[in-house]
Amino acid sequence: MLRLRRLALLCATAPLWLAGCASVVPSRSFDAGETARAELYSGRFAANYVRYGRNEGVQGSFRWEEQGRNVRLDLVSPLGQTLAVVTSTPSGATLDLPNEPPRNAPEVDSLMEQALGFSLPVAGMRDWLHGRPASGAPSKSTRDANGRLDTLMQSGWTVRYVDWQESPEGAAPATARPRRVDMARDGADSPLSVRLVIDPETKQ
């Protein structure tokens, strides 16, 4: 059974297991030298995919922190236990799982797929969560009547901006923040869809 689902089920159905569902401490730190302001996103996620010929699904909450090219993504069970931590920096990427050694690679997408059965496009999400195409890769897009992204196709993914948070009156479309984003990986060999519902922005 999928590791995330097994851990979430144990935590939900047997309170005595809660002590064993410990938080995950990331083993990789952000690279120094980034001067950009740290930005935080949080919300809920749901992923549906095919593994070993079977339809699978997992859901929970997420916390996304970025500072320049540094990114940390926490995936959390419905009961609040950290199930996985992804850290991606210019020097490499690490996936930390409960009670397992850290897994390292130049990029994190393949690590997630091997360990969890699905991956989130971490590199693209740095820009997609801001409602813009990622730089350095070809893309096709459509925009709504307010000039915000409606559909984006890039790097083998189709990203649909289903809903947007309210922007201050007079604010430019580029400053708008998505509320719900649906992502689907193109190709029939390994179909994957991910829904993100993002919490309202909080001022820091």
C-alpha cells in the first residue's frame, strides 16, 4: 500500500500509533546567499494517479516556502502529521520521509515518484503558484477577461487556474494570487492529476 496512505490510516484509526507518526526534520538547509523575501503558501492537496496498474489517491495539506531558488514543501496528513518534506536548492534536492534515510538527487520530481507513487512539479510550481509561466521553457497559455492565466501548458503539464483570490482594487493582474489550481501531467503512460486549494494570503 502507498506509504502516505498507510501512515495516514494508522494515525487515523489507532490513536496509540500517533506517537510513531513523528514529524520529519528536513536534512537539507536552504543555500545561503539568497536575498529574496521568503514567501509562504499553504492549503490542501489531492493527487490521483495510477500505480502498478491501479488507481490510487492521496490527500492532505501542504506548506510551501520559497526564498529565491530555495524551496521547501511539506506534505501533511489530515491529522497534522508531516508525511514527507521536499527541499530543493540550486545545489540539489532532498526528499525526507519518516524513519528513512534522506534521498538526494539533482532534482526532486523523480525522487517523489519513486518513493510516493506521484510527484509534484516543484520546479514549475515556483512560478505557477504566482500565476505565471516558468522562465526558460516553452509554454502555451490562455488568459481570462481580467488578464490572469486561465490555462497554462508547460513542461508536460496542463495547469488550470480554476479560481483566484480577491485582489485589492486597482491592483495589477500580475499581483493576483491563485485560490485553486488543477494540474494534470500529459501522457497516457503515467496519468497524474493534482488539485491545490490555497489558503488566503496572510501578511507577514
